[in-house]
Amino acid sequence: MGLISGLLLLPLAPARGVVWIAEKLQETAERELYDPGVIRAQLAELNRDLDDELIDLEEFEAAEEKLLDRLHAAQKRCDVDDRR
């Protein structure tokens, strides 16, 4: 980056920094959202809640379906990443 362009783009530096931070936060959130280990732990916790009668079968099945959908999506993402 040249001196002139650096000076002209200097007012945008804070905005670029905020965008960079937002991108990193999104990457981290997606990594956690689609981490198979995290999803399996949530499934195990859900099973404990059902066993301890903290939730009923209907709530369990709805939450389990969402978690299994996330796990399936995580596996697809891994397959796509492996092909790259």
C-alpha cells in the first residue's frame, strides 16, 4: 500500500478492524455450532435431562431432532472441507 492510498484509506481502518473482528467471531461461533464433540455432549445432556425427568418425551424428541440435524450438517461440512 502506497503512502497516498494509506492516507486516504486511514479513516476506514476502524471499520476494517470491526469487520475483521466480526468475521473472526462468526468463524468461532460456526466452529462451535458445528463441532461434533459439542453436539454429542449436548445430546448426552439431553438424554440425562430425559432420564432425570426434567423434560418430557415431546421436548426431548424436538431438541434431539435439531441436534441431529446440526450433527448431519457438521458431517457434510467436514466432507466438503476434506475435498478441498
